[in-house]
Amino acid sequence: MKHEEYGEMWKGYWDKKAPRSPAYSIKELCLNLNVDPRIMNGKLNRSDAPKPVFYGHTKGKERPFFNHNEFIAWWKKVMEEKE
């Protein structure tokens, strides 16, 4: 029946066993890494920079949010190249 198929379609969406990874804004990442936001924005222009997970809208502005684990791994790679 159609209503049974519809419920199965959303089963994975409502599954609470698969938690989402945390997403952080650029401001939060800069505070965690002790980096100036201007330097961070400059580094985000690189071709290997991580892409935002989603864009949040606050106070009429669109702000990117990044996956924390991917961003930290990328930042370590950038700092190794710097040395």
C-alpha cells in the first residue's frame, strides 16, 4: 500500500542511531584554532579547501558551516606545508 511505502522511505531519515557530525562556522573554527579570520578566509580560497556542509542564514546573511573533522585534517595539512 502507498502509505506503507511512504513510511519506509523516511525510515533512514528518522533513524537516531546515525548521529550527524558537528558543523562549525568560520568564526568558531578560528577561535578553536587561534587563527585570525582574515588568514582563514585567505586559506579557504585554495583549491583543496573543504567545501561547506550547509549554509545557515542568520541576521540576513548566508554563512557557511564546515564539517569539523574534515576541516581540522585539512588545516593540519596546510600548517605542515607552511613549515
